[in-house]
Amino acid sequence: MSTDPYRVLLAEILLQRTPAERVAEFYPSFLKEYPTVTHLASANVKELRKLLTPLGLQKRAQWLIELATRMVKEYGGHVPDRQDELTKLPGVGSYTANAILCFGFRRDVSIVDVNVARVLRRVFGLQGRRPPSRDEALLKLASDLVPRGSGPEYNEALLDFAALVCGPEPRCGECPLSRLCNFYKERVVEVI
DNA sequence: TTCCCGAAAG
DNA sequence: CTTTCCGGAA
């Protein structure tokens, strides 16, 4: 796992509303073109946009350049390591900021995307259908669950679990959590 | 058609 | 609060 905050930032911006598998396909070429914050800050908008074409959301080209430019000017060419500073940057919301803090700086913060939210709601029997970023109860729960010292490993596992096992169509038959999952219990009752 | 490791703008 | 950004695979 890459722990260079810049690489994490770049990856997380590319992953927004974009399948991880397709990002993985193009990420190496991005990193080769723009290996550091400084390279990205002086990037050509049109070239960057061309690289982004197969991934969609081309606003990200403008975001990335402004982002890098401001990191050079305001943070000495480094990625800031505070949530409030990160979310001031274009294209960086609460989710992306937490992902950078976790995977780039090894902070034990929670990372709650729509998939993780689905898992937590199922397991703990929560109702919410609001966006995860505004569901305070869910965020509190998610935060309390992060094991001290293992934030990155825990979050990566949870993300993968949400994608591979507890997806939109849950695979309860091969799920190790079914015994303690509220959703599974309700489901069994439903079948009977 | 929906969905993808969201954020900004309206 | 809702819409828009965005292409491509399933």
C-alpha cells in the first residue's frame, strides 16, 4: 500500500465516483507524468484532461492543478495533514480528506463511503438513507469502530468487504459476520 | 437501465 | 435540499 500522501491524494481524487478497477488501469501513467506535487502544479490542463477522458469527471483536471499549486504555495509542496486544511482544497470533501489522513498519514479515522455505510447499517440495523457524510450517528459509530493503531488495515479491509461480500446484493451465505448481523437476522425471519 | 471507494454548485 | 459532473461496464 502506498503511504506517500501525495500518491494517496492523487489516487483518491481519481477514485471519486470511478470504479477502482479502472483507476488502477490508468493510475501508473498519471504517476509517471506527475510524480510529485511540483510536477502536478505545473501540469498542462489540456494534457491532464486528456489523461482523464477515459475516467470521466474532467473537472478533476482543474481541481488537481489548483490543488497542487496551493500545496506548493501554502504548504511548502506538502500535503496538509489536517482535516480542516484538506477540505479547503478543491475536490477534497470529508470523505477524501479522511482517506488521505488514514492511508497517507496513518491516522485512525473512519472512512465511510456509500458501501461502508451500507455495511454498517445492515450489521447494526440502522435506518439512515442520508448521505454518509451527513449521518452523524453513523459517523460516530464508524469512528468508534476503528481499532487504535490499525486504521489503514481496518479501513482497507472494510472497503474490500463492502465491495466483495456485502455489496448491493449481499452474499450472506459466505459472510463471516452473518451471526452478529442484524440484517441477516431480519432476513432469516423474512424467509421463514 | 444502474452503478461506480463524492464534491461542488444551484 | 437537489442537480450536475462523466465515461464505461454490467
